[in-house]
Amino acid sequence: MTSTAGFPHGVRIAGTGSAVPERVLTNADLASMMDTSDEWIRQRTGIAERRICTPGKESAYTLQRDSLERALEDAGMKGSDLDLIIVASVSSEMTCPSNACRIGAALGAAPAGAFDLVAACSGFVYAMNLADSLIRSGRHKAIGVVGCDAMSTIVDYNERSVSILFGDAAGAAIQVRDDNPDKGCIYQVIQSDGENWPSLFLPRKKEDIPPNSPEIDIELGKLRMEGRDVYRFAVSKFKEVIQDALNSTGLTADDIAQFICHQSNIRIIESAKEKLGLPDEKVYVNIDRYGNSSAGSVGLCFDQIRRAGKLEEGDTVVFVAFGGGLTWASSVWNL
Ligand code: UT7
């Protein structure tokens, strides 16, 4: 979908927030738990450490709530100012109620609408794009968007090719109606292709596992990933969606203040940067410190970039993410 033409309203990002658990899990910690090494993990992924929840103290719910609370504070708003909350996550504690409902109650947002959205690592960008469209339609005025995953609760720490990649984090943004229709999302894509879903999935019961799935001894309720297949998909999709966003808006990399990208693997990010000729200072990277936090990563990056003073009103940014489903999403925003 292109352009803001015909919409009477624009959308302003009024505030952002993020939350990560206190506990740092280093590569050395992982090497003491499984057959891996700091060198292998750094070389193959660019990750040095990640944050993981301490059970009983932190969870997907607390990270989601805290990130949204910080975004509201940043915006100078209260929960009761929101008319909708969207939480993108594959690791919310329950499917009913949604974590969005529980967070809404905790932050005094009732009777705001609330739902969780499942689009794996693409979730935050899916939710940001959806919220922009809802505000532009005139039906909503203020939406809290949260992207979060507590991956430590759904990875099997006996499975070294999956567990080393992931960490826990949440990022949130408050979108509000603005009189300037050129402000907000000027181009967006939310897409999927379910054909290759078995390359990344979370089986709840035996019947969820496709018959031709490789025999991996992973517990039910834990993530399964064919890393190489997802890697190949991600490398080509990452470049394709950025190129499409630029071509469709007539912008060049020079016009973009920041490319805010899913932190999947440093080699995937470097490959896109190299193929598209994007300068280092325009592609924020924090995977070395936080790992891949699935739906949390883009929101965490956005909040860190804003709080570091790297963005100004009037800047144009590009969001990009891809992941399980398989799903992918991008958007171009005038801040
Ligand atoms: O967020 C969106 C969803 N996910 C992604 O974007 C992830 C995309 N995929 C990846 O990032 C990479 O595929 C991984 C980091 C997960 C794995 O890296 P890789 O370079 O694709 O490794 P591999 O799975 O092809 O394994 C290569 C070798 C194997 O040994 P052999 O068969 O060559 O002897 C593995 O057994 O490395 C071995 N290996 C490890 N060795 C030490 C796999 N995991 C580890 C490990 N430590 N943690």
C-alpha cells in the first residue's frame, strides 16, 4: 500500500519505551551449558550476550507492560488516553486472555480495545503498520503498540543451533492522530508465505509436527528452526523489501535517517548493507548485546535510537522485519 493520499489524518509517534530483563546470558555461560563456544557464536551470529528473564521476576507480560508504561511516560500520556493496545508476540503467557488485555488493565487503559498479534519476528512492524492504518481511517486516535518476546521461555537450551541465537526484550511505541496527513507511515507492506512454515515453528502437540520434519529431539512447546533455510530466506527478503520500499516511495538511502531492522543475525544485516550500499551509521545494530529477540528487536532498536538522539522530527525512517510464518513487513515513516 502506498502513499497517504486521501487520508485526512496523519500519525505522530508520541513516545517510545523498551524493557529488557536484568540477567545477562553470555556466550561463555552458554558454553558451560552445551557444546558451543564464544568464538563460534560470535562468528556465526555476531552475538556476545543476550538478556533472559528470571522466572518469577520477569516474563513476556512484565516486559510488555513495562515497555508500554515507559512509552506512555515518554509521550506524557496515561493508559486511559489509549483507545487500542496491540501486543505482537509469540510468547505471551496465555492465548486467552491476551496479554494486551492484562497490560491494558494494569495501566488503566480500559475500555481500550486490546489484542495480541502473532507474526513472529515481523510482529512489531505488522502492528505499527496496522495501527497507522487504523488511525488514518479515523476510527482510532491513540494506539499503544508493543513488540515483545521472551524467547528464553520457548527455546530448548539443549538445542545449540537454536538457543544461542535468541534473547528476551520488548519495545513499544505510542501512535497518535496528527493534523498533518503527510506525517506517519507513507508506505507499508505486510506479507507472508505459509508454504515453508515448518522452517520455524512452535509445536504444542505431536500432531503439529509435519511428517517429513527432521528427527530432532526437541520438547513440545519449544521452538524448532531450520536455521539454514530461514537464513537463505532472510538474506534475500531483507534486501528485497528495503529495495521495494525505496523504489515505491522514490526515495534513496540518502533520504533515510535510519534503517531500523530486525536483529536476526549480524551476517544477514551485513549482507543487506553491502548489497544495498547502506552506510554503517544508518543501520543500527544491537544484536551483539541483546541477541535476536524476535518481535522485541525492532521496537527495542527504535527506542534506543530515539533516546540516543539519533532521530529528529521530520526525519524519514524505514522499518524492516521478517520471520516465522514465514512473514515479512516493512514501512517508511515520516516522523
Ligand atoms: O529471526 C528470524 C528467524 N531466525 C533467523 O533469522 C535465523 C537464521 N539462521 C541463522 O542465523 C543461522 O542459520 C544459525 C546462526 C542459526 C546457525 O548458523 P549456521 O551457520 O547456519 O550453522 P549450521 O546450522 O549450518 O551449522 C553448521 C555447523 C554444524 O556442524 P557440521 O554439521 O557442519 O559438522 C552444526 O552442528 O555448526 C554446528 N553448530 C554449532 N557448533 C557450535 C550448530 N550450532 C552450533 C553451536 N556451536 N551453537
